[in-house]
Amino acid sequence: MFDTLSDRLSGALRDLRGKGRLSDADIDTTAREIRIALLEADVALPVVRSFIARIKERAKGAEVSQALNPAQQVVKIVNEELIGILGGETRRIALAKEPPSVVMLAGLQGSGKTTLAGKLARHLKDQGHTPLLVACDLQRPNAVNQLQIVGERAGVPTFAPEPGNGVGDPVDVARRGLAFAREKQYDVVIVDTAGRLGVDAELMQQASDIKAAVRPDETLFVVDAMIGQDAVATAEAFRDGVGFSGVVLTKLDGDARGGAALSVREVTGQPILFASNGEKLEDFDVFHPDRMASRILGMGDLLTLIEQAERVFDEEQSQKAAQKISTGELTLEDFLEQMLAIRKMGPIGNILNMLPGANSAQMKEALAQVDDRQLDKLQAIIRGMTPAERDDPKIINGSRRLRIANGSGVTVSDVNDLVNRFFEARKQMKMMAGQFGFGGGRSATRKQTKNKRKAKQAKKGSRPNRQPAGANPFGADLSQLPPSLQQMPPGLDQLPPGFDPSKLNFGNKKGK
């Protein structure tokens, strides 16, 4: 969604980086480019004006003029002001001191409220809460049924005493849902309300009545990030008519200009709490203004990437895989498990977009060629193998490869390509593990072989190897000393045969 905005902002700031000093003309030119970029992204005009005014004021002050690298300082200012527009600090959802906490969802029809209710329920369930969904959208056809299906997928129960489709009183359902949650001891109640194609008096009155009946701890305004300036007007109408305490952005995976995300917080004064960037229940996360600003400016979002990885990767399993990588014992079964874990994080393109420099021309060209169907093909090939073949790919001969290809619906060359690439990747990972000190590589293998040989000799009771001729008879390592000190003192190399220094008598401890 922010690709165009990110390109324009990066281009405007890139022109500054080659300059040692910045004139007022340079700052004015950069500010003009940023203004055009924001307006093209459909950011509200009042937001753009205040944003540009703050940047120019700070950029022309001592903060930049006295800096060692003025261009980097301007980038820092733009980043900080962008974070400010998006809300500053991350704001977590507020829950009641005494359960159940009530979260009410409001917004226009088609903004994704019902799907978001399931995503939020799953998010809270993963944090140890016991949420309950309450179906108060009784007007849209099959809205109740949709919420029940979403709740089932999220593993969360749904309170739906009315069939909907125009039948039932939503205010009464909300009230009864809250009583049911108290009785069954659910600690969070998520109320899904009806929407309209546009703001009208009936919609506002119904939302206000539901809010008065359940007294929610959080009223979240769900806004479709793809509708541009209409999002700002709708948010203002809901703020004045119903009131809300937070905003949730949906459909951030779309290709619209995305200016609503930069405008809603500034115009309404309410923070963005969550962001949804896909259709799946796991495509949902807490909104972090600093991370979003970093992604818009092309600086990546490694913290979110790490958090997503921590959610899907099993720590013990990952440690075992790392150990196998370092010793070169990684199997195709391990490779399949890691691949499935990566797929749980979402589309590969979304993951790579969180890396720094993802908006560069070369990276975008590479991302355009990423196809998740290739991973599906690799999974099919590996699943077509027997456990023995996954454990030891070296046994996969020509006839086995033909059988695997026929069973997985690919060609023999595809199987050959996977096996050859796997061996090459395993070799490279083992070498890298040794270089970065993870216990792998050739030196570690030699050391393990040497230790095994020593243990074998000790077990057999064999005598240790004799010292080479000319070695220090006292066991000290003289190899690291200067050449002049690597020899024994004069005369000591001519000691008589059978001489034992331990039998020399130097007197007692008192010096006698």
C-alpha cells in the first residue's frame, strides 16, 4: 500500500545524502517533494500542511545546521515527524480491572468488522484471555453465520441467539451477551455491530444504543485503509456521533494509496491500535507507529519480523536444527519443518518487505519474482519421499527420483534440482556456521574427530604418543616464544642419560 509513498520519500531524501552542507533552498526542495508525495498518497491536506511546516522549522534550525551529517539529521527529523503523525507511542488495548472487559467494533459495511472480530478474538486468546463474540449485526444477510464461522476458525465461542437477516433487536442481544459472559466467566466480550454503506442517523442511533447498553471499555472504529479521504470523513462522523477510543486499520495489504492511515490519527486524535494486512486470522498485529514509519521510509521492520518468527518457530526445534546445520546433519525432514514454519508467517513477499532496503529497485525486482507456489512444489516433492529418503537423500537414485516425480506431480528434473540444491545449501550452511562460531565448519569436525580418537585410545589403555625429537622434556609449549628462547639453556641439552630432575634435593622449606 505504501510503495508509491515510500518511493517518493526515499527519492526526496536520497538527493540530500550526497551533500555535506544543506542550504535553505535544499530544504525547501526536499519539503516540496515530500509534500507532493503525501498529497499523491491521499493524505489529508491539513495533515500535510502541519507535517511540512514542522519539518521545515526543525530542518532550518540549529539541530541540522550544527550537525556533523546534516542529511542524516533531516532523515531523522522526517522519521520522527512521521512517527508523530501515526500516533507516537504504541497504545495497547485497555481492559477492565474486573472482567468481563467489553470491546465494541463500529464502522461502515465492508470495512472488515466481522473478520476483524475473529482476528482480535484469536489475538486475545493467544495472550491467555477467554473471549466471547457477540453477534449484534442482525441486518446484513448472513452476518451472524459469518461471525460464527470466523469464531469457529479462531477457536472462540459466539453468542448468537437471533438468526439475523433483519430479525432481532441488536441492543437486546448485546445486553444478553454481556450477561451470558458474566455467567460463563468469559473475561473479554467482543461486540460486532452493524454497518451501512454510508453514515446515516439510524446507524448512529443503533451504535449509540448498544454502547449505552454494554458500556464498552474500548470502542474501536474499524476503517478500510483503501478508501482514502472518505475514511477521514467517516471517522469524524463516528467520533462526533458515537465516539470511539481507538482505530483499527484493515486491508493494509491492498494497493490503494494508503493516505487514510496517515490521516485518521492526526484528524481524530485517537490512536491506531491494530492493523490487519490480509484475509487470514493471523494477518493481524498491534500497530507500532515507529515500525510503520520505518517501513514507509524503507528502513525495514526487523522487530515485527522477529516477533512473527518467535510466534511460529519452536525454540527447542530451532536449536536442534541449528545444531544439525553446524554439523552438516540437516535432513530434508528438518528442511520441510522449517519451510512450513516460514509459511505460517505469511506470504514470503510480506516477510522480505520487512527487511531494510526492501524498497530499493533491485530488491523490488527480486521480490516481484518471489512466488509462494514454488514453496508448494518443494513441499510436494519432499512429501513424496519416504522417511528414509528424507533422512538420507544420498540414497535417492534414478528410479527413486522417477517415483517421487510421478507421486508429487513434477518432473524428474525438478526432483534433481531440489536434491542438488539441498546438498549445496547444507554444505554452505555448515561452512557459514563454522565461520560465525556456531560450532560448525571443518575445524570443528577435525576437533570432534581428534577428541573421539583420544577417547578411544584412553579406553583401550594405550600409551600416549611419544614426544617428537627435540621437544621440551618438561612439557612446556615453547612454540609461541621468540626464536632465541625456543631452545633449552646451554648445558641442559647435554644431561646424562636417566637424569630425573624430581629427585634433586633443594633443602626444606625454611631454606636449610
